[in-house]
Amino acid sequence: MAYVTDKIDDKIVELLQYGGVGLLPTDTIYGLSGLALDEQAVRRIDKLKGRDSNKPFIVLISNIKMLDLLSISLNQVEAVKPYWPGALSVIFPAPAAPGWLQRGTGSLAVRLPDNRKLRDLITQIGPLISTSANIKGAELAASADEAQEIFRGQLDFYVDFGELDNQPSTLAAVKNGKLKVIRPGAVKIK
């Protein structure tokens, strides 16, 4: 039986620390989440989504120093600082990141979310994978109830913050010290 709650509490921390996978609200939409540095959790999310095995997930961090844990050079973040924390996911070169995380792309998409409770959780347990709460190609779950219908008991927990109908994050890459938008979203890049 999945754990359902309306807050990020000690039980959510425990479930994630032991490889659990579940639904977490972000600063944009609900995401399927698990520890980014737990290979089994990442593979489980991949299977739940029915996702292409060469497509990396977005990794959520709580501060810029966490990029070190992902084998991302801190000298690449200057262009990102005006937008973080916020709904901007940035693709960074990360050839030394675990293969199961960067999936042969040599890069990782990372976001520093503008959700204090989520950042506090990440500070406590480490970077999290976040991917839209849906099966590949299907509509996004805008609520925990919708996610429960989609995943039918396959998740360990659901954190219910009501309906979220925000835009997904903007996806960009750093090129020559500037941000290049790859997928428009919640943040407008100047």
C-alpha cells in the first residue's frame, strides 16, 4: 500500500533513502522522483515511464555546490545564476557522471527548484530525479489522484499538494557562456 500524505515528512525521507520512488510536487509540475545517485531507483522510474533508455532525466539539486556530486564543473554556472532557484533546467556536460544517469549522452539536465520544502528534502538526502508524472506520450498528472490512477499502486508514496497546472520547466544548455533554449517553458530567458 502506497503512503499518501500532504507534506514532505520523515516517512518520505525514509522511503527515498531506501530506494523508494514516488510522486513529489516541484515548483512546476508533479514529478516521479527517486534518489538520482541510486541506480535501482533511476531504472525503476525509467521502467514506470516507458521511457527511451538514452534519454536522461532532470536532476533536482538544493544548491549549486551539489553539482560536484553529479560530476559537473562549477565553472559553468555563471549564466544560470540569475534564474536559480527557479523553473529552469540546464543541460551541463557531465561525462564523468554514472552511465546509468547520463545514459551515454555525457551530459545531465539539472534544476535548482524554487520550492523551499523540496530543497530542504534534497539537502537532507541528496539530488533527486524528477520526470513528469505520466507514461511516455500521455497527459501529465496534475494531481496526486490522477497519478494514482495512472500508476495503480506502482509508486511507494504520493505527496499531494492539490492540483498543479503550471508549465514544465524551461530546458536550456550553456553555449559559449550563454543560455540557449531547447524547450520553452515556465522561465523566459533574456
